[in-house]
Amino acid sequence: MSYFKINVEVRLKKGVHDPQGETIKRALENLGYSGIKSINTGKVFTIKLEAETEEQALQAARIYADRLLANPVIEEFTVEKRT
């Protein structure tokens, strides 16, 4: 068995209102920064897990994301091996 570090990135689906992103955008503009079209917020979970293969580690992380880390109604996720 080997250890793998997997990143699960969770973000809001397109069309879902992101009030935190809008607040950050306004705050940056108030600080004098311009040219920001939008800011989208999300979460990154870094999971270190033990598995036989990289594919098994990725599959386990997909299950974790699907069952707990992401709300499938409003969020989507990607899973990738961390280098």
C-alpha cells in the first residue's frame, strides 16, 4: 500500500449566487483595485490516504466528495492527485 495526497476542489455550480465572492470583489474595488470581472469562491480539501493504486485513491476521494464534501444541489467538484 502507498500513501496518496488527493485534492478535492468544491465550487458552486454555474448560476448559483455567490454572495461571498461578490463581497470580496466589492472589498477589493473599495481598496482601489479595478478590472475584476468576478470572484468565485470554493473550498479545497487535501486528503492523505492509503490505497493500493492511485486510481483507488482517486475513486475513494470521489466517494467522499459525493457523499459528504459537496452539496450536489448547488456544488460541483473535481478530484486530482496532488503533486
